[in-house]
Amino acid sequence: GKIMLQAKEENHVMQPGQVLAIGENQRIQPSKEKLQQVLAWKEQKIWFREASFETIFKTLVRWYAISVQFEGNVSTRFTGVLPTNLPLEELLSILEKGGGVHFRLKGR
């Protein structure tokens, strides 16, 4: 079905599968995210589009209860889907292969 979204004095009817966002100016605008990306967490996946490794690890810190320290300047961007039901070592291996970076685990 459809739903009505209202922000301030602006109304917008959302269609099935549509993703909208309310911007800083409180205006309703179509989101660049796809519905699949927004709901990926339900399938234990995280979608990234041109994300910095800093952004990726801010998310992984919450999923894996880890702390992260960067060494050097990492300017590589990552686009892809990461499954969160993998052990951390396997997930880091995926990032190393796709992003041209190296990780070292210390402690737990």
C-alpha cells in the first residue's frame, strides 16, 4: 500500500519500494539508498556505496564489539555487501581483497 509522509507543511505519498529521507532543511527528498540496502540488516548484511574504511569500521565496531586503530592514510573507498554473520577474520579477508588494504588483529 501507500503511506503519507509529512514533514513541516510538506506532504508526500510514498509508493511501495520507495525510500524517502527528510533532509537537514526538513524537506522530503528521494533517498539514493535502495530499499534492499535499507533493509539489508534483516538479512545480516551491510551495504556500502563508495564508503571510506573509517565509515565501514564505525559500523563494524557496533556489529563485532571491536576497537580499531588506523595506521597510515587509507583513501580507498569500498562498494559492496558485507555479510555480518561471518567470523571477523573472514570479513576482514573480504575487505583486504577488495580494498587493497591490510589488517592486523591484536588481542581478542
